[in-house]
Amino acid sequence: MFSKLDAFLDELLASGIPGNDCLVCRNGEVIYRKYSGFADKEQKQPLNGNEKYQIFSCSKLITCCAALQLWEKGLFQLDDELSRYLPEYARMTVKTCDGGVKEAVNPITLRHLFTMTAGFNYDLQSKSIRRAVDATSGACQTREVIRFLAQEPLEFEPGTKWQYSLAHDVLAAVVELLSGISFNDYVTKNIFDPLEMSQTTFLLPAAEYDTLVPLYREIPQDTRLTPLDGVGNHGAGPYRLGVCYASGGAGAVSTVEDYNKLLQSLCCDERILKRSTIDLMRTDQLSENLAQYVATGEGYSWGLGVRCPRNGDGRRSDFGWGGAGGAYYSIDLSRQVTILYMQHVICSTAGARRITIRDIVHEAVDKM
């Protein structure tokens, strides 16, 4: 039944990816699992299915679930201004066409954070972030970094464009403010512990860096990255700015089986979010004037932190996203099917093909 998927995953390995792992569930039950290749190519260490990966932007799902839990409790409204919770964002500046800056007209709202329309960029070497690193002596507590980020000019007026950015890192700081505890503590208590995701964290202890599967660069260079490679060498990967920085947008590490527990909850039960909230998360949030958003594959738009079916299109039914290291997930509530794929090559061209897995799986499931 899944011979076509077997062949595709083997093809990815043949293209140079050291190893990959794919898990498919239907109605909460595993219907496909295949891991093959190497966890450590140099040492010829094969994958065993228990590897701990840097999941990069698949972290965003966790962060948005955490924030939406607080929304369910009535602690904020989506169209509240960000400055109501983080006052330093009350008077923002925005870049102009001539290279200058001017005062922003539109306030940033919490909806803008979820939908990547706040005006932020993804520059981890910006002056404001470097100042945060210096001011915190490299610790980079999440809330402090986001406080400094407010000094950075926005790329555009909030609400007028879609741009992938640090918006979900800012959202993590909002979770801290509203919950009264650190972001990592909040997601541990309210997501990881209830789902028994014991191998998932945003703050991996330094003593455990060597438990991460080695990360590789783009094929064909095949230049190995060490787990400590990143800004200031303070953490696992380039999005860990300091020892205390929990990057809501890209900082989580997890295993296939651990992360799958979150997917199963969002697909099959209401332990983490109510069904109505999940429906809102996967609803197109972009108006026609934001149509410049482009996801891999036609028929998609952007919801509350996830790629979702474009309103009125009808070609797609799943929601999900992917990470720079190769992680990819898809949840299709109509089919009750989840797909999780992991690899460990950062920004690989082969990784861009991973969305093909969705088409192969849906074709197979529809014939069952």
C-alpha cells in the first residue's frame, strides 16, 4: 500500500540525505513507520527511530498552541494591541523606501503575531538582538531579548503584508507575561507533561547537547555542523541565542514519537486545545490584499501559526508546516490522518520536496 512512499523516501536518501524518519497515523493508530539511513554518517551509526532532532520552525506549532490555551482562558483577544502586554511596542518605527524610518501608523496586534503580519524580519544578527546578547552577558532570557527587539524598525506597516519572521518568538514572550512563568516551564506544564512528551524541550541542558542527532549542511557540500554551532555557541542550533533563550519560533528539540503525540492530540482529542480552537487555527487569516503569501504547493494560505487551506480554494484539506532542518508535519482532520517526517540536513533542496509525502499518503489512504 505504501510502496510508493517507500520508494520516495529511498530516493531522498539516494540524493544525499544521511537519514530520514516518517510516521503516518490514521484515527490515532500508526499505519506507516519507516526510518532508514544514518544518524551519524561519519560514524556509520544507523537511525534507530529514537533520535532527538532540532525541529526548528516546527516549534511554532507548540508556541501557538500555548498561546491559544491562554486565549481559551480569556486572557487576551486576538485583536488586542501587543503594547497592552509588552509596553515597549507602543510606538514602533517602520522602514521607508529611501532607507530611513518613520513612526508606524498601525499598532501590532496579537493576531499579527500569529499570522506573520506584524512587520518583523528574521535577522538574528540585528543591532537590537546583539545589544540583548551583550546586556544579558549571553544569557538572553526570552523576555529580555524581545524587549530589545522592540528597538528594531519594522519592515512594513503591521497588518499590510505577510513575512516570515520572529513573530512567534515575540508570542513566546507574551505567553511568559500572561502565564507568569517562563515559556519553557509553561509548555512543559501545559503541553509536554500532559502528553508525556518527555524528550521535548526549548531549553536543552548543555550536558545533553551530544544527545542531538548531528546536523548537516546542504548537499552536496555535506559539511557537518556540530550541535553547538550557532550565535555565540550558547545552545543547540543557530536559533538558540543564549543559554536562557527559548525561541518560540525555532528553538525546540524533540523526537518523532514525542512530537507525534502533539499531532495526535490536535487530530483526535481536546487535551491541548478545544476542537473549535483548532478549527480557528486552521482557518485562512489572510485577506486578499495579503495574497503575496506563497506556501509550497498551491491551494494554501496561513492561519494562526500554520499553513492552512486557502479560503474558497477547495484543493487542500490539511494544515501543518515544516522546519529548516527537514522536519515536516501535516494534519488532515477530514481524513483523520497525520504525517510526520524528520531529516537532519539544514535548508536542503531535497527538504523542499518533502511536501510530496502528503500527496503520496493521501492517495494511499483514499484507496484504503
